[in-house]
Amino acid sequence: MSFPCRGEIYLVRLPAHPSDKKARPALIVSMDVRNRLANDVIVVPLSTTLRPAPTHVELPAGEGGLTETSMAKCEQITTLDREFLVRGPFAGTVAPALMHGIEKAIQRAIGIPAV
């Protein structure tokens, strides 16, 4: 049985926006061992609205199977039950250098100094 892997992009429904029927891409950031054993995953939502911010990381088109350049909105990190994963993974995983940038942006978002 397959499970979502860290660095993959999935189409998800965000329960915080029940009126929004549109599924959105999100990056899996939880560890693979957790993804395999738990019924939920930790994700960072992605947006095609490209607003630079200390907690945003740009992902170019093609990265992880994205069709458009997108922004990882790390201040919106959330845990989702797997039932909210609509489709995925898109294609492969996000490059390690970009994942490192996302880790730093998550640290900034939760108040841990990112050095």
C-alpha cells in the first residue's frame, strides 16, 4: 500500500474553507514514517498568487509536477486527515534545496529563528 511521501504535491481539500469546493495543491512536509503510520499528514498549501514574504517559498513550474509557478505558504502549515487528499502525487518530489527553504520558512512562521 502506498502512502504520501515528504516532498510530494497532492491536490487537497482544506477543511477550514468548507464553502470552497475547489481542491488546491499542497506540499507534504511530514516525515515518511509518520505518513506511513498515521491517518493524517502535515501539509503546506500552495498558491499561484505570487506574493513574496518571509514565510513564502516560490516553487517554479515543473517542480514536483506543478503546472504553474506557485508559492508555498508556510505560515498556513496544517494537518489533514488523509481523506482530504483528493489526488496525487503529481510527479516526483520537490528538490532538496527547495525543501530546505520551506523548512526555514516554517521555522520563521512558528517563531523559531532560522539561521
